[in-house]
Amino acid sequence: MYNAQKDWLGAFMIAALGAGIITSFAVSQGQNPFVGLGITAFASTVAVLIDHLC
């Protein structure tokens, strides 16, 4: 059965992991690490909001 209750923390961790993988590549190519962390946090937050609103 489908679980209608959404897990905010779990969704955020999965989104952060996915965004973090891409951001770590960008940092390895010379991007500022703090900018990378900001992009990861923003992307994770937006992904969780979209997941819970749809």
C-alpha cells in the first residue's frame, strides 16, 4: 500500500545527497565550496517543497 504520510527529513536527505554529488564535482573543478554548499541547500529545499506540494 502507498504510505500517504511524507517524511520531510528523509526526502531532504535524499535530495541533498543527489545535489551534493553534482556539487562535489563542481567544487573539484574549481568552484568555491561555500557557493557549492549554498547551491546544494537551495536545490534540496526546492526539491522537498515540490515533492510535498505535488
